[in-house]
Amino acid sequence: MKLTPYWLDTAEPSGDYRRTPIPENVDVAVIGAGFTGVSAALELAKQGATVALLERHTVGWGASGRNGGMATTGLAIGFSTAVKRYGNTRAVEMFNEYNDAIDTVEKLVGDYGIDCNYSRYGKLSLAFHPSHYEGMLRSQELLATLADHHVRVIPKSEIHSEIGSDFYHGAMLDPMGAGLHVGKFVHGLAGAAANAGAFVCENAGVTELKRISGTVHDVHTTRGITRAKQVLVATSGYTGGITPWLQRRVIPVGSFIIVTEPLSDDVVNRILPNRRMASDSKMLTYYFRITPDNRLLFGGRARFALSSPDSDVKSGEILHKAMTELFPYLANTRVDYTWGGLVDLSMDQIVHAGIHDGVFYSLNYSGHGVQMATHMGKKMVQYMAGDETANVWRGIKNPPVPGHFGPPWFLPLIGAYAKVHDRFS
Ligand SMILES: Cc1cc2nc3c(=O)[nH]c(=O)nc-3n(C[C@H](O)[C@H](O)[C@H](O)COP(=O)(O)OP(=O)(O)OC[C@H]3O[C@@H](n4cnc5c(N)ncnc54)[C@H](O)[C@@H]3O)c2cc1C
């Protein structure tokens, strides 16, 4: 069994950027080469700016190469909660931004001819409890009335048309949800950015941001210093001590994935006959999909722990048990890959983007970043050029996590709460 992400193992990097020289001066230094960073670097280079994309490891090493490959509709908090919290107009604006974000992914794939198995497979949300199914019926109505967005709700009696499992109490299907091979996508974007003139610098961890004046910084890296007129932090769940203000606002939660051996068409047609992007309504959610080569990818917050080889193996075992609980006919199916990555939750599970102490940032995608991180990379370029309205998330309060100054000591407490919540919900 491989402990590397399936997506990175089955995608060709667009180049070896480990020795790209660090330029002395740039218009913009972008920190982190995930979707946010590569998308921003591509947009900046396309507009003629000089840009250094600085990545501690390699392109896509973070969550962008480790996720479920689902670019789906809707906010992490769900539409009904958004309406209650922010009111109708703002909730619709936020909801629509996710639809626009999928369009952004689709357009980039088309414009740059990125061969990454992108398709609108549809998103299947599965009700773990009868009350969650009732909530889906209410969401369906709310989405249609307020956002003119139309989804289908599937009762338990018809659920086998969508999933070969008796585990759930109904489902909601949104045909606009998409899926893609995220390894091929992130490498494709990085290649496009490099072709457009961006300095893609791998193996270039940023160690210090030294403010010169306003938004101008000396960006110290493990391979040299660049002076940047603007800095964009795109470090998501891997945000560290160079930006302590942001670090206190990111809860890095491990999410883990297993991928099976390739399955026969018959088995795939039984599991997910329409190849939807599926996730359930538990707090400790399971999410799963079929990969382009007919494997089942099955993920979840198996344990509230950070990712490490040991932790990934333990989580893989828990996920295998969960997978066979849902699909007992997979009991003897081999698992070929298991890995983990960090999801960047915030206190309110809303995206936070803006500027603090002269440094621009966009993060806190809370597990919904395949589309939104890609979109925000592009949007932040407009925002950094002075267009405030480009950033839908502006003005939302961004409180720090109490007592959080370094490693997230409180993860086991959140995990215990989530387990109890799922048991009694
Ligand atoms: C297991 C898992 C499953 C997920 N599934 C889905 C899904 O199906 N759908 C969905 O929409 N979202 C999903 N997500 C979330 C999504 O993957 C992320 O929101 C998104 O990839 C974030 O992209 P990013 O570019 O902001 O950050 P990342 O891709 O995390 O990139 C941040 C990069 O910053 C680099 N970095 C950090 N510090 C420094 C430094 N000091 N110097 C230089 N580089 C630095 C890191 O090495 C890293 O490569 C999932 C996440 C995980 C972990």
C-alpha cells in the first residue's frame, strides 16, 4: 500500500522547479503552491506582473494534491445556516460564489487545455439521519425560492438509483457539482503559470516576512531573499509561524483518504452508478467518489489528528472499516493508497480573505477549497489591484481560536465532541 496521494502518484509534474532562481525583486510574492497560489500566480503573470510562487515542498504538495477531487456547490456551513447567520441577500451572494468558483475551474481547464478528467458528475449529499433528510427537503425549497437553484431530493425508497448502500435515509442531488483529477489540474495550472512567465520556486520555504513599508516586504526563503511590492499568503492548513496572526485563525484538522484497487464496471455501477461526488451529513463526514481509473476513493475525518505516516495508516484502517460498513461487498477489496492532509477550518467555517498588516491572504476554505481556492487565487489578484468588491468574503469578522498559538492541542476535544454529536444527532 502506498502512503502517497493517488492524485500526485498518477500525475506528471509540469516541470522541475526546485532550482528556479529566486528573483531579487518582484511585483508579487505568492507563498504556497496549492490552488490558491498557482491560480493567483497564473493570473498575475498573464497580466504582465513579475511574480515569485514560493513553495516549501513541491507544487500541489499541500491539500491541493491530497483532497477528494470534488468541486461541488454550496458553502461548508450549508445554505440554511448561511441564511440564518447572514440574511437572504448575503447568503445567496456567498452561495453563488461557489457556483462561480466551479465555473472558474471549468474555464481554466478549457482555456489551458488541462487534461484532468473534469466533468459535472453531480454532487450527492447523503442523509445520515432521518432528520437530516427533512433538512434536505427544507434546503431544496429554500434554494429554489431564494437562489433560483434547483436540486433533486431522493427518498430512501429510491436511493439505490444513486448508491449501492442501505446506510442512508435519503439524498439530495445537485447536478452542478463537478469532479476532476486534482493532481493533473494543479500541475497543469503551475505549467501554465510558468509558461506565462511566473517564477515557480519549489523547495523554497519562506522563513520570514520583513515589512519594509506599506505592502512592500523582504521575503526571506531557504534559497534567498526577494523584495516584493505585495505578498499573498496562500498556505491554507499549513499556515505557520511566519504569519502568526493567521496561524491563530486556522484550525488544521487532518482528513484522510483511502483508494482501492481498480474495480470492475459491474462493481462501480453498483456503488455509484452515476459516478456522483458523494458526501454524507455526519459531522465526522464520509466522502467518496470513483476515480478516472475505476477505483473507489473513500475519505473522512477518521481521527482528529494531524497527518503523519503512522496516523495515515491508522486512519486508513478506520476508513476501510467504514467503507465496508457502507458497501459490505467490498470487504475483500484491496486498498492501494492511504494518505492524509490538513483542512483549514476557521471558527465560523467561512472563507477569510483580505489584508492584515500589509500582507494579503486567502484561506479557511474549511474542506471546500478545490473550487474556491482556485477561484480566490484569481479574485485576490483583482482585490490586490484595488477592487474591494472582488472579495466576497470581505468584512466578515475573523476571530482567533482561543488558546491557539502553535500546534493544535485541542483537536482530540473537537473529535470527541463530533463523535458524540453524530451518535445523538
Ligand atoms: C484530505 C482532504 C480532502 C479534501 N477534499 C476536498 C474536496 O473533495 N473538495 C473540496 O472542495 N475541498 C477539499 N479539501 C480542501 C481543499 O483541498 C483545500 O481547501 C485546498 O486545496 C486549499 O488550497 P490552498 O492552495 O489554499 O492550500 P494548499 O493546497 O494546502 O497549499 C498550501 C501550500 O503552502 C505551502 N506552505 C506552507 N507554509 C509555507 C512557507 N512558509 N513557505 C512556502 N510554502 C509554504 C505548503 O507546503 C502547501 O503546499 C480537502 C482537503 C483535504 C486535506
